[in-house]
Amino acid sequence: MIYNSPRGTYDYFGEDVKYINFIIDASKELFKLYKYSEIITPHFEYTEVFSRGIGENSEIVKKEMYTFLDKKGRSLTLRPEGTASVVRAVVERKLYSENLPLKLFYIGNMFRYEKPQKGRLREFKQIGIEAIGSESPAIDAEVIWILHDLFNNLGFKNLILNINSIGCSNCRKTYINLLEEYLKPHYENLCDDCKNRYGKNTLRVFDCKVQSCKDILNNAPKISDYLCGDCQNHLSEVFNLLNALDIKYIHNKNLVRGFDYYTRTIFEITSNDIDSAQNALGGGGRYDNLIEEFGGPKLSSIGFAIGLERTMILMKELGIDINEDEKNLVSVYLISMSEDYNSFVFKILKFLRKNKIICDNNFNIKNISKEIKNAKLNGYTHIIIIGEDEFKNNLITIKDLNNFTQTKIDWLNEKNKLLNLLKK
Ligand code: HAM
């Protein structure tokens, strides 16, 4: 009997793990430059953290959460995203008493019961940041700057940064009335999902992928045309700062995002190189009321998260090479011709590893030409052969696989010669 992994989950190994670690390392390096520090929160929370944080009427809370009762009947949910958990932690641990804005990043697995397809999984990884405790448009610009830098550093060239503002609770209220007025005569022509959104979560109709709904929305009033003075100024200043940084963006007036906690600036980074439904590589926005709603003080905040798998898929499709550094590394494959030479083999490996040289050996004794072929295939730069002569006389035969030069070294007296040979 062979078991399958659950639908929408994956096992990662080989090249994929290299990409995942490459993206994580690049992110951590970048976050350090901007003085963000890591926060690690649990993979599950009390369900209320998400239902209140993300919003009862959001698609995620209504349809996509992995919710279960524990043995004491408490409702728990596997986190579908990171922001609500971080906010819960910040409020519970009173982390806001430190210098503000509090700059945090997180890396971890999220869970959403979605229809699995390419780039859309039920367990997926996000890398995100949250800047807590500043209302300044400068922090919006910084957060977007980091998102931009991150994809730039990973080697992406043609990504599109969409930005919009959905205003504050005041200007949004007026606007929603206007939007509902506009949609009323079109109600019968909306898809079932949009009919459901109408009146409860009307703004979300802009998320609809159905063409007839999109057509109706073409002429609908757009929220960023109805912002109050403060929200308008905030958005203009974010744009000014991004212009000063030479960051290209599109003011996408149709952009809305699927979380109730957002206020003012929202943004998404997309690619035209992957199929349109899953083309968002990352997204984020401002949430000025969430900390207060979670029982903390009024602390305006903003953050984003990127999808690690989507980023990896696109990097691979675009042929972005991450093995550059590895290609320059010296690595040795040690081929022993008999199990009896194992203690000699281990002494050599111990010496190499102590000197930070990547090495491995053949645990199963096979044909030597097969071993050499494998060593080449696996990208080793050198092989060391230990046969009867070498074992008996404490010798090492080392072969450079690039130019096929072969050298014999006296193991007891010439260890430094070995190191010199391995230095590039
Ligand atoms: P989100 O847009 O839901 O935002 O997710 C961010 C990114 O996670 C998406 O752009 C996508 O790349 C990836 N992602 C989402 N769902 C899936 C999935 N089912 N499979 C694979 N990848 C997926 C948030 O989660 C917000 N918490 C971002 C944020 C932080 N806003 C403020 N701070």
C-alpha cells in the first residue's frame, strides 16, 4: 500500500528545496538591511483570531479555513495567513511598548482549503513583513520598496506592481452606498458569488473573475475617486515617495483585496508570465484598526506577504539560475575500493570537512568507472581514489575532474599540499 500526500500538499526535495532556501535566504538578508526582526507564531490559533481579523464574510473565513475542535471542544484553525496571528501576538505580548514602528517578518506554512491547481495549494509557504505603529505614508513606501527589492534581488525583471487605496472606514461607507446604487440595476446579471457579495461585502465584487461581472464593473465608480482629503493625501504621498525611489507602479483602481482588515493603501505584485488566475506573487496593505479591534492601542500598521511556491515556480519557468555560487565551490568525491579501507577513508573525510571542503564517499562499493561518471554528473570538482596501494602506503590519489590531472599525495606528510590543490 502506497500513501499519497493530501490533495494540495507537496513534498519538496532536490532543486525545489534549493530554490526555497535561496528565496528564504535572500529575504532574510534583505529584511536585515531594513531592520526587520523575525517573529515565529504558532501554526494554529483560536478560530476567532482569523474570523474576526480577516472578516466573517471573507472567502477565506467562509470557505477556506481548516477548523477543528480540540479534545476539550475548543475551536482551533490552521493559520490561513500570517497577519492576524502577528497582531494577536503583538497585542498579547505588548510588543508595541518597544520603539515604533515595530518591524517584524515571518516565514512559514499557511493553510487554505482552496481548489488546488498550479500555484494554488492547500498548504503553502508565505514570507511576510508587518510594520506596526506608524501612520506615515513613508512606511507604506518602505514596505512596498522592500517588496520591490525582494523580487529584484531574486532576479525578476517584468513584474507589475499594482497599488490602490480603499480609504478609511468613513470614506468607504459613502463609496459603498454609491457602488450599491450603481450595481442595483445590474443585480440580475451578476454571477451568484457577486449576488452574495452585494450588500454584505460589496467591494469584493472587484475580485470577481467572471467576464460579465468585469464588464459591469468597467463603468462602476472607483473607490480611489471618492477618498476623503486625508486618504487622498496619504495615497499621493505614497506615490511621491515611490517616484523618488524610481519604483514603477500602476495605480490600479480596480484593485481590492480579500481581507476586511485593510484600510487605505493596498498593493499586489503580479506577473504576466504565469497564468492569469494565480498571477499574484505577493500582496499586502495597511490595516489601521486591527490592533485596536484585537484589544490593543490604536496602532496603524502595514505589511505584505509573498507566496514562496509561486515565486519558485516562476523563477524556474523564467530560467533564473540559483546555482551560480555552487558552481564555484570545490567538492570532493572519495571512492574507496574496499570496505576494509573505511577507517582511512573517514580520516580523510574528517580532515576535509574540518577544512570546510564539501565531500562525500561511496558507501557501496561499485565499479570505479561508474563511480567516476556519477561524480561528474553530480558536479564534483575532484575525486580521491583509495585502492590497495593507497591504503597500504598511506597515499591519496586525487584527480581534478576539470583538467584530469592526477596527483599522488603522502597522507601523513603532505596534508597541506592536498589543501593547496583544492584551493581554486
Ligand atoms: P494574500 O494575498 O492572501 O495576503 O497572500 C499573499 C500571497 O500568498 C499571495 O500573493 C500568493 O502568492 C500566496 N498565496 C495565497 N494563497 C495561496 C495558495 N492557496 N497557494 C499558494 N500561494 C498562495 C495575505 O495573506 C496577507 N496576510 C498579506 C498581508 C500582510 N497584508 C498585510 N500584511
